[in-house]
Amino acid sequence: MTDAARPWIPIEPGFFTIPEDHTHAPRLLGSRCSSCDEVFFPRRGICARCLARGTEDVELGPRGTLYTWTYTRFPLFGSRRADVGGYGVGQVDLPEGPRVQAVLSGGPEAFRIGMEMELELEVLRETPKGEDVVIFRFRPAREPSGAVR
């Protein structure tokens, strides 16, 4: 995370919220089908399950369960950092239904299939205007005491 006074902008608008207070959890932006109640991420206008038109926007997360993961040592798309030590990529099942693929925060020893994960934002780079471009990622969930589950 970075200084809350510095403006944050999403790498792609419409995928997640950016809370004014950067200590609050962001939320993913999805859709719920008005006909069959299927929930999707990212948002869509036509249901992939029943093909009905008309969905409503919903906020998803900010917690989920790690379904599977892997670890890579390749720079993140859009990052200017060449000294990448590696990062996790995984699929997280959200309680609302969708399975989301995302970058994971932590080293390879930090992840276990079935563990609770929570959504956070990561600064990817700075724009020429001095704004921080952010992406969403998941990290192992912390108890209120700060302990990792």
C-alpha cells in the first residue's frame, strides 16, 4: 500500500472499488442475473448461464477461499519492476459464487488450498501525473489481531 494522500487509479476501470480510506477493503465489481441469480465476475450484460439480458451490478468479496494456486517468477503485466522475486497466482472462490483468478500476495510458503483469502490493492506503477496505478490481489486473511489464518 502507499500514502493515502496520493491518488489511486485502477489499471482498468470497472473491476474493483477503490475506497477513499485506503485502510478499508476494496470490493470486486460483479453482476447478478435478474432471471436465474447467477453471479459473475467481471460484470456482464448477458447471463452466461441462461442467456437472459439484464443483470444488476453487485459488489463481491472482500474474502474468499483459495481453490488452487501456483508461483511464478515473471514480471507482472504493466509493471516497471524488473527485479521481481516471484509472486503467486491463484483462483479464489467468492461466497457469492464466482471463482476469480488473481495475483496473490506472499511467498510460496504462505499459501494452502482451502485457506481464507482477503482482497487488497497493490500499487503497480506511477503515472506521469503522480497517480498510483493499482491492481487487485488476494492475500492470506488476517484475524482482527493481525494473525494470519
